[in-house]
Amino acid sequence: MSRAAFCRVVLASQTVSQNVSQTVTSHLMATFARVDLAFERGEGVWLIATNGERYLDFASGVAVNALGHAHPHLVAALAEQSQKLWHVSNLYEIPEAERAAQRLCAASFADVVFFCNSGAEAAEGAIKTARKYQSVSGQPERYRIVTFEGAFHGRTLATLAAGGQKKYLDGFGPPVEGFDQVAFNDLAAAKKAIGTETAAIMIEPLMGEGGVRTVEPSFLRALRELCDQNGLLLIFDEVQSGMGRTGELFAYQRTGVVPDIMALAKALGGGFPVGAVLATSDAAKGMTAGTHGSTFGGNPLAMSAANATLDVMLAPGFLDHVKRIGILFKQRLAEIKDRYPELIAEVRGEGLLVGLRAVVPAGDLVSAIRAEKMLTVAAGDNVVRLLPPLIASEQEMAEGIARLDRACAQLSRGAKGPTAGPAPRRKAETAG
């Protein structure tokens, strides 16, 4: 190509780029209704925006940053590991993964663990484990899973079908076969849904995105009995409720009901992407070499984050702190509800996975709270989730209550919305 021709191509390319930049404000897919707000660093329960303003973070990255931001133990662990080894693949033994798996099993019902990268992958792995169990048990026709309306299990095609929520399924073709949704807390409907093709029952012991709805232990016990009577596996999705969020390391430990398989993620890596499928040896008997895999799952860098998170959460007194703070928090939230009945109808949840069912649109309350420089996240059933880091002190929790009180006072005075602070560019959706 001549120099003149090359110059013409460069000029044409620059013109195209200029035209695109005039019409595209972001090169990210428009799949999130992002708030016009960005952060540059975090310190414990606080986030510092790019304009220098400090926000009290009671969203925790949607229950991910359980140890807050820039926790010194996690920072040190990742810094040390990053200078040694990041990734080798699962073609080789990974000592850090062996250690994390042993610790999770010692702290739970499980005998074995499969590591992946996200909650959706963990839920997907749990589904596959249950189906494979039935297949190797001589019943390959048993592949269907009973799930519950309002649940959220992830964004893959299978986990969307498991959740069954129309707003997430629309436009992606026929839902993946094999899931039977029944009404929340309806034992008769669950019994009726069990047939000759049923493999398992899957439920969140404490729903997050579905409106912070607590499942009664008696209902979980009844599901356990149904599974035992019908040769089914019981799957608990603890992607959001696990890792200390309820005051126990896992929410099932509050109920006295033990699952066969459990999906785990979010807080497991303290902010680093880590997911896991935990199972008994019997439930996982079909997961042999080649049946499942993950390129990045269980790599040394992710496992250093998971082990550092476990170091903190398994330390004496940590979960006692979460329980104590959680009780105080719900007491203060009940006072807020009583003070503003025109705004808040109900306080829900356990530990530091708490929801306010709003009378006004939940998005209005989220925006009013954000105007007071505090972050929360919406959920289904017109609920505002409050997910403070588990390390929050009594003083920091009191500051959160004070900011919530001011936000409610502003709304109660008849304001149509917050008078300050960033607003969503598009209609907001819940975040998982």
C-alpha cells in the first residue's frame, strides 16, 4: 500500500471513531442501570467517590464485601500470592485449593468441594451434581428439580430457568427444561410437584433478591423429609446467605436442617470472584474426572482470597460479633419502621441480611438513602436490602441508622424524591 493510500485509510478510521464517540457514551453493554457515581477506593465500611465524597456502604457489593474494603489481612494475602503464582489450571494439584476445601468441609456438612468463579456457576454445578447423582444411581430419567417462585439462582440459562422469573427469561428463547416452580412456603404444592422424573429440591434458606424472605425451619424440615422419603437430594443455594451473613457461617446452621448439596459464592473471596459447590460424598458420587470443570476455578490467587476470608471469619468471636450487631440493627430498624409507617411496612431478614419492605416505591427509598451518602440495594417484593460489612462496629451501625432516619424524614415530609445525590440514568433493577 502506498503512503497516500495508507493515510487515507487512517483518516477514514479516525472519522469513523469520531462518529462512534459522538453517539456512544459507554462501550460497556447496557445491561446494568448504573447510577452516575464511581468510587476510587474503600476503607472498611466506607467508599470514597471519585469526587472525594465518602459513602457508608450498606450494600457491600451486593453481599460480597463481607469484610469491608481493603481489609488488611486480605490485602496482604493477595499481595503475597500475586508475587508467587496466579494460575496453573486444574491439570495440576493446587495446595491452596486443597486447604480451602478442607476448611469448608470441616466447618460444614460437606465432604467434597468444587471451586468455580461465581454464584451462577455454583448453582449450575449444584444442579449438575444432583442430576448426575440420579443418573449413576440407575435413574437417569430423574432430572427435574423443584424450585420456588420468587427465587434467584443466577443468570445462566439453566439458573434463570430454575428461578423462573419472567423478567429475566424474556427474550432468551424457550426456558431450559427440567424445573418445576411452586409457590413459596407451599408444602402441598411441593409434594404435588414431585414425580417419577424429580431429582432434587432446590431452595434458598434465606432469599435475597427475592425480597429478603426467611424460610421457616419447619418448612425446610418438611422438605428434608420429602427428599428422604422420595430418594431426592436437597440443594441449598447459599450464594448470598452464606459466609457469616446470618450470624452463622452458613444459614442452614440456624435451621437444624442439613442439605446434600450447597451453592456458595459472593462473600467467599471477600470481593475476589470465587464460587463453590459443597456436597456429601454420596451426593457427589457421579462427579468423576471429566464430568465437570472450570479453567479458572480454584486457582492460587482466588484460593488465597478464600483462605484469608476464612482466617477472619473462623477466628474466635467473629460470628458472635455478627450476631450481636445483627440483633441491635434489627431493633433499631424496628424503631425506624414504627416512626415512619407511611414509608416502611416490615423489617425482614436475619443477621446482617436485612430488608425493609417499603410502602413507597423501593427505588425512591434507595435514592433518598443514597442522598444521605449511604448505599443500599433494591430487591424483589418492593424491598430495600441492607447488607453492611460484617466487620461494622456499633458506632458505624448507629451512623447507618442515623442516615436512614434522615432519608425517611426527607421522604416523609412529602418530598417526591431526594434533592441531592446521583440518580439512576435508567429504571433500576435488582442486582442479584
